[in-house]
Amino acid sequence: MLYGILFSVALIMAYTFHHYIDDRIGNSLMIGKMISGFNYTLYTDFMNHYGVGANILFNQNVFLILIYLVISVFLMGGILGTYRHHPEKYESELFWSKAGSFFGRMLRVTLFFGFIHALIFFIFWQVYFMVIQGGSPYNLENEGIIFSAPKFIIPIYILVASFFFMWHDYAKISLIHQEHKWVFRSILNSLKFVLKNIGKTWGLYLLNVILIGLLFLVNYFIGNLFEISNTATIFLSFLCTQIFVILRLGFRLINLSSANALFTTINKVKKT
């Protein structure tokens, strides 16, 4: 279901982009160059000529992405509710009742962690900006630091951000299990749970992050095996991308399932 929604949003975005490109560029050779890969010169030339319309298209796509995110938050209650009650077979009534009853609380939790992630990104961006001294070549002894600094900053950022992504997942799981009306109780309880079992919780999450990272690498290398130049290669690229998206969603569900199982197991041990 989540894949179907994601595919529908991507299809709408692709259609609007294709319609805009076809209307503005038509049979220009620029299209072939755009398909072959990212080209900064081509991108700059395109934005100079068609930037106004492209910005409108971008804003429309941002709106579609926001719709997808809201739907994802809505479905999360049903997914985690199903994991908690673990029925022998799929029960649509259980899924949709949990999705509806927890939507408001799931949305508040998501907004809370969204603010935290924005703050973390801002802090790391400021650190990078200070390291490169504003990016001005007059302030730098070596311009290579602009490209070398991310090699150290990005891994640290991923490590820090992964902790808060993990905390977010356990906050949602805690909310489903304990059914608090006040979401900050679930947020605080999940933080206590994560810190008390940091080796198991973060270790499990980092394992999932590594697996997803390997999936991205495989997708990257497969994408570089052939050049996108005709209908057949476009279709092949599309097929590979869809397989990657399905696997990515599968890993996400496995991550939530394993986190829910760990949360349930540890809390059962505490009660006995």
C-alpha cells in the first residue's frame, strides 16, 4: 500500500515534469543530455531559460511530497498497531482503526522530531560553514577543504542523526504500546528505554542503517553499469529503481518490526 502511494506520487511528479519539459523544450537535444546524467552546465542553462516555470513545478512537487508524508504518518499507526497485536492474518479493521485513532498523536511526534532533525542539520551546516570559512577562496589557504571537510562531517552527522531517527521509532512504538494521550510521555519513556538498552537498540538500528547503505551502494553501481540512452535502457533503469524502492520499504518495515520485537521482549522480561 505504501509503495502504491509512493509510486502514485512519483508518477504524478514525473508526468508534470514531462509535460513541462515537452512543452518548453520539445525535441531539443537538451533532453537527451539530461537523460544521460547530471550536468551542471546544462542545469544552469536550463534554469536561466526556464527557471520561473521550474520553480512553480518544484513547489507543486513539494506539496505532493508533503501529502505523501502525511499519509505515511497516518499509515504508521496501522503498521505498528498490527505489529503490536500480531494477528495470525492481516485484519483490515485493526489496521485502519489504529491508523485513525493514533494519527493525531503520530503527527505531533513526527513534528517534534522533525524540529529536532532540522536543528541538528542546521548545527552541522554551521560547523561546515565555519570550517570552510564561508566558502570564500580569499579566506581559505586550500580550496580543497570545501570538498574534503564533508568526508569527515557527513559520517558524524549520519551517526548523530541515526540516534534521533532511532529514538523517533521507539517513541512511536512506545505510543502504540502504552497509548498515552500526552505524546511527550511516550517520547520521554522511549528515551529512557533507548538509553538503558543503548547497546541493543542503537546496535540494531545501526545494523539496519548499514544494510540500507549497502542497498544504496548496490543501486548506485547497478545504475553505472549501463548508459541511459534509449527506451530499453530507460525502462531497465526504471525497473531497477522500483526494485530498489520496494527493497528500501521492506528494510524500513523490517527495522520497525525488529525494534517493536525488541521493545516487547525487554518489557516482558522486566514484568516477569
